[in-house]
Amino acid sequence: MIEVYGIKNCDSVKKAITFFKKHDLPYQLHDFKTAALPCQKVEEWLKNVDIKTLFNSRSTTYRALNLKELNLDETAQQEWLCKENLLIKRPVVEYNGEVIVGFNEEIYTRSFL
């Protein structure tokens, strides 16, 4: 089963879900707004992807929290990802031990079809 993490009203998450539906691929959406993500999951992802890939410094949440002014190092970024899931770049997709961040149709085609 493909595990999709994000929020259902995010455009990138919608594109990912549309891709999975179009290709009849079973998936499960884990919505950050309805269930907080445990820090352990963030730590797991960081074993597979770089913090710069996972931490969304272009998000509305990032700007609203004025995090740019704090000049966060990687440890601080990870702490923020744990307490504020909306800072995670979306979607995060888990499948067959692989972690894919963001939506890229070419990568999805290679990974899921």
C-alpha cells in the first residue's frame, strides 16, 4: 500500500492522489490536519531524505512563524518539523521502503508503474 502524508487541500497532494487514482494504485492518506505526525516518523524519513528536501522553507507556515529570522540549523529544523507538521514539504510518499517528497510525475511513473 502506498502511504501518502500531507493535507488533502494541498495542490501537490491532490496531484499525487489523482496520479494514484488514474493508475488504480491503492493508497492511504494521512492528513496532518486531522492527526499529528509523531516525531519518530520524521526521524525515519530523515534517514532516507535530506532535511533540506523535507523542510519547507517556502511555506505559509514558515513565513507566519517568522522562522527565517531564527536562522535554524538542521537540528532546530527537525525539532520544528516534529512540532509543526505543516512545515513538511508535501506530499511525503512511502512505498517499498522508499520515501518520495513532493510531486513529480516522472519520478512517480518510474517508482509506481
